[in-house]
Amino acid sequence: MLSHILCAMAIRTTFYHPDRVVIGIASGDMRLEDFIEFAREIQKANVIHYRKLLDVVDARPAFSEPELRALVQVIRETPTGPRGAIAFVADPQRGEFAKLFSNLEVQGRPARVFRSLHEARKWLTENPPVEE
């Protein structure tokens, strides 16, 4: 059952409440503000504990690695309770996103980068949703 779809700038976001999964599909130039808006929508919907899949295959980062690391540090310092695993799908031929997202562990939440949607979904299935 699909709850609703949100368009957060360069990221289209869908919440699947029965499976407790958030899917984000990014395209075009993805600014740091787009990533922040994606995170805000998840927080606003009170689904931080859901597993997340973020497909960035068709996106280009419009921010630097230090900017992303600064954002991750702020997220790490913000107490929010349990966080669900996050899987990123990135084009292996364009390694910049894979590199940027490869170390996004936050408060013990598993995070990995995958080359295919199939691999990412399989891994998320192996990481059960955390309880709120």
C-alpha cells in the first residue's frame, strides 16, 4: 500500500507504510538542500525508523564531500531515536555519489552503497525495520 508521494526538489519520495520503507529517487543536479528536504520529509512523516532506499543513479551531486560530511555530523548529533537502515543505489561508472555516501553510518544505523536496485532491496529485506 502506497501512502503518498512527495517531490522534494530533486528527490521523489514515496512512503510504503505496510513494509516500513521509504523510497527516494533522485534525478538531475542534487543539491545539499534537496538531501536535507528529503530528511525533513522523513522526519515530518515520523518514519525515521523506517528502512530507506535512495536511488541516485540519475542524479549528479551539486555539493562537496566536506559539505555532506558536515551535514552527517549534524544528523549524528541530533537525537531522534532509532533509525532504519539506508541503502543507496549509485552508478558505478560515476563513483562520486558512491564515494560521498559510502560512510554515512549514523548512530549505529546500517548504510551501504549498491550498484543495483535488486541488490539494495535484498539487503534492506535482510535488515528488518527497527521498532519506533
